[in-house]
Amino acid sequence: MTQTISSLPAVFLQMKEADEFVDITLVFGMQRIACHKVILAGMCDYFRRMFLTNMLERGSQEVVLKDISANTGVLLVEYLYSGNIDITQLNAQDLLAASEMLLLGALKKKVEDFLLSHTDSVNCISIINLARLYDLKILLADARSYLQEHVKEVVETEEMHLLQEGDLIEVLEANASQEENFLFIQKWMRSVEGRTDRFEYLMQHVSLSQCSKDFVCNTVMAEKLMHNTRGMTLIQEFMRSSGSADPPKQPSLAVGNDGGEIYSACASPGGFVVSGGRSQNGIQRECYSYAAQNGQWNTLPPMPSARRSHSSIYHNHHLYVVGGWDDRSYLNSVEALDMRNLQWNHLPPLPREVYFAHLAIVSDNLFVLGGCCGLICFTDVHEFDSTQQTW
């Protein structure tokens, strides 16, 4: 692979073009080029070995190179006869593949030098992958350095989906801005399907403690992939380290002796909402929202029905509360608070009374999973069709 190409006297190229003394034909697709065996063997180790060994092509009058295109083949023959070649961004990858196949180390170095001077934000990621594929160490180091220095521009290009995870991690480790790193991870995951399962692992390379409270509240907490045990733990650790406010002292938030399973809480954009529960005065209707950005609690309109042990979920500007217990009976009622006008609405009741159910939203439809009634626990799943307004 270290073979160098020297310029041949121009007469050899003239003889080839005039078909004088040619004794072998190279076939590149539909393109046929008559050449001289001695020139090919003298200028290219691949052909020299081919003609010296017992390969089928040794005694043949033509050699078919099916892995090399016609355009690339013409350039290669010109290069073998003259030592000159026109390298462009359009043909560089094909020339690399051909130089690897034909053992043309000097050509490979020429292409590497060309790419070193033509790396930009649009092709940086492709060049990294190309350099890795063809073991171009100098080009790989240079392209990686370019990526780290221009990462903001690179992540906005259409090549983001080509960035390998290992290269992304190098960027995260080299970049000081943790807010930018979080945005890079989001961009990388959404650039192609099948990457969301890598989110939790990649978050090891982001320190939320070095992010602003505004960023965590408006961007990190809005990321759905943070809505799990690990994600909420990271957010809670951030809140503790940033000195978030203490919860209000309203009696409706008293835990009592029921293992804490009396009021309901659910995540909302930028914080969470707490509803119902039991205090010394009995079952409560009160609702409160917590805004993590400023550490403030806000009082919301009370629920139409007092309840505890109910379930709640926030979706699309609405707080949904489902089922529960009102100290007299188990409930199947469902109520929704429109956070835009702060008005409560009654939805059709569940087919059965339930408490401690799990809630989920799928395609804007509300799902109620399991739950209990008295001493009986259910495995039922009920779906509320938001369009038809029916269960």
C-alpha cells in the first residue's frame, strides 16, 4: 500500500490512445479500455500479482473489474499512465474504494490529502466514517477535531443520522456546555429511528448540575424520555442541589397513616400537580401545581368531587382525575381540568368503580389499567376514545 506512482513518458499514453501494442482490455461496466499489461503491472501491484500468478486473468485478454464504475475506471487508467488524477468531492469515496482494492497507496494518500482540505460542517460526519472505514488515521483525527470545534453547525446538518454513538460520546466529553450536550443527545436520537433506548446511557455524559434551572424546567423536564424512574431521580437531584422551594403546608397534603397513598400526583410541563387526599378535615377537593422554574406552588380550582386514592395524569393542557374513594363509596367518576381556562369538566364515568389504577395516554386516548375496588384488584384495561367521548 506504500507504492508510489511516477509519471511515465507521454508516449505510452499516446500509444494506448492509438491502440498501439495494447494487449489487455480492462472492463468497467459498459466501459472497455485497451491497455498494456506491462504498464499495468509496472504501475500497480494488484495487476502485477494478477499477471504473475495463476489467476484466470493471467492468460485472458480482458479483465473485468465489476466493483469499479466506468467513470472511476477511466480516471484510474489515466492515473496509471500519467500519474495525474482529478479528485472531487463527488468521486473521492469511489477512488478510495478503488485504491484500496488495487493496492494504490499513493492514490489513497492523494485522496486523503484532498479530503483534509475539504472538510466542512456538511460532510464532516461522512468523512469521519470514511476515514474509519479505510484506516486513514490522519484524516480521522482531523475530522474528529473539526466536529468537536464546529459541533453546533454539524448537528444541524442532514448528516446527523450518520454520526456513530462513539463519536457522539467523544463530542459530549470534549464539550463544556452541558445544556448543549443535552440538546445534542436529543438531536442524535431523533435523527433516526431505534435510538431512544440509548438515551439513559448517554445521559451519563450530561451533568444537569451545570445546567440552568430555566433549562432544566423548560427543556429537560419536557423531554418525554426523562419521564421514568432514572430521569426523575436526576431531576430531583438537580432540584435539591439548586435549592428548590419547600412544599406548601396546606392540610390537604397531609399523608396520614395510609402509607402515603391518599392524594394523587402527576408530572406536568415544568413541574407536577397534586390533587385531593385526606386531612384532619376529611377528604379534600384541593389541587395544587408546582412550577420547578421558580419553585412556586399555585392553587388550582378544586375538583368537583372530593376524593383520595385516585389516579391522575396530565396531557395536552388537561389534568385528568379518575376514580378514588370519597369516604362513603368507591368512585367511577372522571373529571378533567382544562389548564387554559381553569374549568373542570365531567367526562363519562368508568364502567366500574376503581382506585389505585394506573393511567396512560396513547394517541390522545386515556387508558385506565388495573386498580382495585374493595379487596378485589382488577386486570381490566379501559380505553376512553377522546373523539367519540366514550369508553
